[in-house]
Amino acid sequence: MIAHKRISFQFVRDEVKRRIETRVWPQGSLLPTETQLAEEFNCARATVNRALRELAEQGFVERKRKSGTRVKKSPSKQAKLELSLARQMVEDQNASYRYALVERTVDQSPGWLCSQVGLPHQSQVLHLVCMHYADNRPFQHEERWINIPAVPGIEEANLEETGPHEWLLNANPFIDAEIALCAISADRRLAEYMGTTTGTSMIQLERTTRKDGVPVSFARLTHHPGYCIRTHY
């Protein structure tokens, strides 16, 4: 048994990954059960579960209910897209960051949003429109809908100085995220916000976050013309 006072899921994940890469557990082999691994690593079963879930998302193992966890016969890496805060991205460019809350309303969830993210009909949502600036130049336009029942305290939250993404990460961290990237042409309203002309091509990122299967928020993040998104694997 590996002795460790506080075993993190990252430790378990990295050790399991090491054993896969060094063929301690060859391709196609069945891993020990979560209970067995928890006993070996002297940690909670939930810690093992999270570690294996990440390895499944990275393409190293496949998990099937009642069949256990197996090493993939052709382990593959997946591209990783960082969900960075606008503040962090701007400051990483050695630019001065500024944030502005443009609109804030409490509405019933529109039909398209209920259908897209699985919200009950007429759910209460907080609708926000925000701008993020780099050296006072438009950097990112953010439009976000937050599921009020899923986020205690959001209606009273002060979002004048702290952006909703940053507030959510601190107060109500999500578990899962679904991301879609697309190229759009700016309409008149978006072009005005971003200081460009109607029809300009831009990258828009749509992100749905969930916690315990419940939708937390849906955001449309539109970046300035020429913005480049990079991933690594």
C-alpha cells in the first residue's frame, strides 16, 4: 500500500497513467476496482472515481457500467482547451484589463435555451451582457444566462466589479463543461460593442456548464477580430 497522508485525485490519476504508459497494465487489461484502488492508495473511493474519469476523458481508459475500467487498446490524447478568465488572458499579454457590466435582467428562460441546455420550461435565469477590455480596446463580448435555482446567491451577487465567470468559479464551481467553437459575422449590435463593422468575421465560443447534471450557465463569448485560440495535448 502506498503511504500518503492526503492523497489527491491528481496523484492517483498520474500514478495510474504511469502504470498504463509503462505497461504495468497493458492495453486491453482490466484495472482493479475502484474499491481496490482506494485501498491501495489509502484514499476515498470518490478520489479514485474522479481520477479514472479524467483518464477516460483523456482517452487512456474506457469505463463501462458493471464491466469495470479497461486500458484502451489504442490510448489517445485529446486536445485540451483552457477555460481561462478574460482577466487572465488579457494580463498574460501584459495589457491592462478592464471589465464592464452592460446589462443585467432576470427573465424566464427563452425556449431555445431550454431546448439547448435542458432547462425546465419558464425557468428563472439571470441574463447578463458584459464587456472585457485590453488596454481599453474591446477584447471579449460576453452574453450569459445563469440558472438561478442552481446558483444560490447569484441574484444578490455584485457583478459590477467582478465578471460572472470569475464569480461562478469562486462561489459555485462547475463539474462539466461543453464547448462549441464557431465563426460568425458580427451583426450591428455586436459590431458596435467590439468597435468594428457589420459583417466582420469573429470567433465565438459557446460554453454550457453543469454541476451534478444540472445546467449552471450558458455563455456566448465573442472575441475581437484576429483572436487566435490555441490548445495543447
